[in-house]
Amino acid sequence: MDFESRTIRVMAALRFLSSAVECAAAVYILRLFRIEDALRVNAVLGLVGPTVLILVTLVGLVGAAERLSVERIVLVFVAVLLIFLATRR
């Protein structure tokens, strides 16, 4: 298996893992069945999404680094940073 195939598989696996955590949290919220507890679980999930975004982006950049210029890699990092800044309250 070549490097690009492994990179794609790791990116997909991280996304599958993220969705499994989200689904498990939804089931857990239904089991708890209290608003306060659901909000706590949701707060933890608020950390999962950005973490997965950063990890998948990093894996993708490492996989594409040989084909991307330094300027484009910097632009991707700036774009991710802007997403975080734009979604802050």
C-alpha cells in the first residue's frame, strides 16, 4: 500500500472514529435523560470536533506535503485558524 492510500485511510478512520464518538454520546445523552448532564456531554463533544479537524488536516497536509508549496500549506493553516476564530463567541 502506498503512502497516499495510507494517508486517505487514516483520514477516513479518524472521521469514522469521530462519528462513533458522536453517536455514542447521543446514546449516552438519551440514557442520562437530564438537560444538565446532556449539556456536560455536549461540552466534551465540543472538544472532539475541533481536535478531529486539526488531526485530519495535519494528516492530509503531511500526505500532500510533497505536492504543495510552503505557501499553500501556510494558507491551509491560516484557514483552519480563521475557522476557529470565526466560530468563537
